Amino acid sequence: MSNLKQYREKAQITQASLAERVGMTQGAIAHYENGRRTPGLNEARELVAALNALGADCDLDAVFPVAEAAA
């Protein structure tokens, strides 16, 4: 699961505003936040860059942590 929602809220931006900023739909942002979908590497980088431009002070691993391997 991503930490996108926490960082988006820290940046005080709506899903729709973030989506517009990176050229995605609000629905895509919602899916990423809820773990229904995972963005590709380029999309994840765009999201992190947008969040940082808004003052969130985060990196790729913080927003999209690597999932633990199943035992």
C-alpha cells in the first residue's frame, strides 16, 4: 500500500488537483491511494515530484514503499 494519501494531505492538495498537475485522472489517484492499482515507475516519479513541488518533502521510497515479500 502506498503513502500517497498521507503526503497528498500533507501538501494540502485534493486528488483532483494532484491529478490535473500530473496529467492523470482523479480516479487514478484514488486507485493508487487505496491500493487497487500501482502506478508505473514514471508515474510514481511524477507524483513524487509534484508532491515535492508542493512542499511535501518526500522521496519515491517514502511514498511508494517496497512491499514485504510473502513468507
